[in-house]
Amino acid sequence: MTTLEVSERHMAHVQLAYLGSAAEADELVAPLRALKPAYDGVQEIPYRRSDTVFSEPDQPHAYVADNVLLRAIDEERLHDAIAVSAPGRSVRSIISVRHLGGALSSEPRVPNAVSHREAMYLLCVVSPTTKSNAARARALQDELLACWSGTAVGSSPNFTLGRPDQRAAAELFDAERRDRLLRLARKYDPAGLLHPSFVIA
């Protein structure tokens, strides 16, 4: 399949990991294989290669990204988001849906900065950019995520890249963790030398 053919169609990339035996894994992925995917890269790999599951480029590249955290995935809204990112738009977009829960939903023994543990999914939009299309990419992401704003429980500090406006901490952290981070910032960085991609205020 050529680059042009890839750029002119929607493609779905299912990323998965399983810690059980290869035989059990084969049984679990059998329904996916029954769909006859164009490429099947499922294989047994050592943990040190687990980062390759996402097929990330090994060279620096420019992009912008944004996300919402959700309790559930509304299929109709997801279809609308896919339509917004349809081939032919001036900016290409990757829509990533990540299943959360599990250990992430449990409160830690030692307080940390992770908020919105009730979220079960992270919906992220990533758009490769150039100097000429960065503003269009951000506008497309705003349009794509707007329909989820009423049901989102917040956003994750991850995948909020390339935003010219600093993200309000109220979206990223619940009140308890925001207050704790503010106290730490006042204690250890009173001059505001550190500049994260969000404002703790």
C-alpha cells in the first residue's frame, strides 16, 4: 500500500498487550484476525520492546495533540469524530481511544498528581503539523473534541502538546490535587521558573 493510498483512507490500528501465554493470546485475538486485517503484527516480544506496540517514528517530528477523559464511549459521537477527521481535510489526524481502569482507578498509598481516576477511556487526537498548518490542526482538534465536552470528566496532562494557550489546571486536576500542587509550587518554585504546559492556579 502506497503513502498516497494510506493518506486517502481511514485506517484502524488496534494496539494491544497480553501477559499470558502465546496460546491464550492467539485465542483472544482470533475475533480480530477473523476480520482479515491488512496487516497483522501481533507477536510475542520481550518487555523491553513493549514501546514498539505503538509504532512510533524513531525520528523527531512536529505535531499537536489534545484529549478528553471519558466514563464511557458514545458510538454515535465517535462516528461524528471520525467523520470530522475524514480523508480530504487539510490536516491529517489520528484518533486514539485508550482503555483505562484497572490499577489506574485505584487510589495510591502515597498522594500523587493523577486525577480523574473514574475515567474509563482517554480519547486523544494527534495531528502532524508544519509551520503553515499548525493553526488549522488545532482548530480541527477543537472541532473534533467539542462534541465530547459535555460528558468529559476532564483532560489528561499527557497528549496536550503544541497548544499555544496554557491548559487550565481545573481541567487536568481535581480540587484536592490542584491545591496540593499549588502548595508545592509555592514552596519549591516561588519564582515560577518551571513552565509546564498548564497553569496551576
